Amino acid sequence: MKIIWYILAGISGGILGGMGMGGGTLLIPILTIFFNMQQKVAQAINLVSFIPMAIVALIIHFKNKLVKVKESIPIIISGAIFCAIGAFLASKINGDVLRKCFGGFLIILSIIQIFDIKKQKK
């Protein structure tokens, strides 16, 4: 029965990831809260599951001519460099601290989204 819940978590993360909203913002809390996984394990699962989701989404976005390769190169390079730094830091940080940092990030992101929605309505 647990596998069904894992599949549902993958479906919800996949839908958000395919839409470009970052499925990990949903998948990581699902894995840590409902499946009682350690933060680092949940983040690792999210990263591994992101690879095929990103490939599929990228193919679809390429077909729809939504990808601007020239503009993407600086983002890819800087993202790869700081991804390595972030992964190194995450491996050195205690899992509870990492969980609190991620939770804080989600709260800040939610506040920004709320103000952005209010700004768009005006």
C-alpha cells in the first residue's frame, strides 16, 4: 500500500516539475512529513527523480519553442557551479538544520507569492 502513496507523491511532484514550478517544493515535504524520511534522503530522492522529469519537460518545451538556449547558458553555468557548492554544504549541515532552512525557504517563497498575487490584482 505504501508504494501507492509513493506513486501519488511522484505524480504530484512530476506535475509541478513539468509545469516549471519545482516539484521538489512539494515532494520533499511529502517525503519528510508523511513518510518520515530524513531531510537529506528526501532531497536525494528528489534530485534523482528530477532527472527524468526534467528531460521529459525539456523535450516538450523544446518542441513548443519555449527554450531560449542562448539566454539559458549563463543560468546553466552559474547554476551548476553553485549546485556543487550547495551539495557540499548540504552534506556538512545537520539534517535538522537543513530541514529548518528548507522550511524557512518555503515560508519566504509563500510570502513572496502572496504579495505578488496581490500586486497583480492591483
